[in-house]
Amino acid sequence: MTDPSEIAEFYDDYGEQEWERLDRDFHHRLEFEVTTDYLTDHLPETGHILDVGGGGGRYAVWLAERGYDVTLVDVSERQVEIASEKAAEHGVADHVETQQGDVRSLAFDDAQFDATLCLGGALSHVLDADERETAVTELRRVTHSNSPVFVSVMGLLASVTRMLRHAGKTEPDETELLPDLVATGDYDRELVERYGQELSVQPMHLFRADEFETLLAGELTVETLAALEGPFSQRRDRQDALTATHRSAIRETLATLREDRSVVDHSAHMLAVCRT
Ligand SMILES: C[S@@+](CC[C@H](N)C(=O)[O-])C[C@H]1O[C@@H](n2cnc3c(N)ncnc32)[C@H](O)[C@@H]1O
């Protein structure tokens, strides 16, 4: 298994910014809102939920506030601490357990959880393709049979389009890396060092929708693929200019389009609702 210490250190240093991420702007709020829509529709009414790569605990706290027991696992020691602090601040400490761990090797018995989450890209940070398969096997293994597993990852085409929009306008210019990036989907350590420093991105695998579905279908029944931001992935600048009317029109548009495969493929994040 590849050493996770670099990614863990990045998220240790990232600290509370990870908890704040989903409130940062309208784009990030769409990610949270659409994800929680699907959780609401597909989770069992009660139960014990595993949140892998749960970061500072945004989803764990949201679930605990709705009466679920949650176990949060993250590779970053600091994120695990923040998740415990946030659970206490929100009065749900009794319902949230936290522990450091890795999606590729989960320290739980088989079929221990009523549902499992791996949201916001923990799987995207697993650069090795075989290890991504191992991670999906682990997510399935620890979940009861005929129960939901929710996974969201970062999309390749949204990044390609974003880079093309900035072609010729930035230094270093990420346009140069596109041929390598689209060949593999890997924004790997070498590319991060050449291009990603200022963006503070971490090595990640960016997914096509078909590839994501094929990976999951090796272990799970994929019921739905959904775009979390869809066309709005290309409008991340000047969000302050959006009025409440604009926002509601964007939400309505996304609700109509979000399960269209081409929209999923062009979204910054894509969510899979699966069943064991
Ligand atoms: C972008 S954050 C997402 C946090 C939260 N799930 C959300 O959606 O807001 C990605 C998280 O995945 C964690 N992570 C990365 N690689 C991991 C691995 N191999 N196993 C478990 N967690 C991992 C990181 O430490 C980080 O907290």
C-alpha cells in the first residue's frame, strides 16, 4: 500500500479549512446540498453509519443531528481531532466516534454498518488503480448486505475545461499538462510540483463517469450517478454577483440535469449511490 503520510500531512495542516470548505461559497454549498438530498432519500431511517475520509466531520455531524450513530475515519490525525471537537460543539459527541484509518484497509468487521459514506474525494486521493479497487472492496465489506454506499469523487472533464478557460492567462500555464492528464486522469505528484503549488492541490486521480461506474460496479450495484455541481462547475468566479433569484434558478436547473450522464461527466464532483 502506498504511504499515506503526505496526504495526511496536507490535511493535518489544512485544519479547520476542511470543515469550512462546504460553506465557502455557493459552488461548495451545492456539493453539500445535493449530497445531503441523496443521503436523505436513500439512507435507512436509523442505524450506524460509517463516514470514511470524513475530514472535519461535516457529514458526520449532519447525520448525528438526524439521530444516526456515526463512526468517522480519516487518514489525517488533525481532521479526526477536529471532527471530535465539532461533534462536541454541536452537542452530538455521544453519537460520533472517530478514529484515524485508511479507506484501503478499514479496521472493522464485515457487515458492521447500515450504510457507508466516502465523500468529497478521499477515493480520488488514492493514486494507484489497484488500491482504488481495494478501497471499494473495503467499503463494500464493512457494510451490511443490501445497504447503501455513497461515494463522491472529482471529475476529470470539469478540470480540463477549467484549465482551458485559463489557457494563456496564468503562469505556470496548466494547459501544458492536459495531454498527460487526459491520458491517465492522474494529477500526480510531479504535475502538482510543476503546476499545482499555488492552487494548493494535492495529488489526485480525476474520474470520467464511465470509469467511476466501472470501478464501483466491480463490488457494488450502482443505482445512480449524479452531478453535484453540474454546469455550475464552470462558474466558480464572481459568485458574489449571484442574487437569490439566480441561485434558485441554478438549483432548479441542476435538479433537472444532475443525473444526465454528460452533465455528471462534466461536474467538478460526481456522486454514486450504490447498494451492497
Ligand atoms: C476533501 S476532504 C473530504 C472530507 C469530507 N468527506 C467532505 O466531503 O467534506 C478529503 C478527506 O479524505 C481524507 N483522505 C485522503 N486519503 C485518505 C485515505 N486513504 N483514507 C482515508 N481518508 C483519506 C483526507 O484526509 C481528507 O480529510
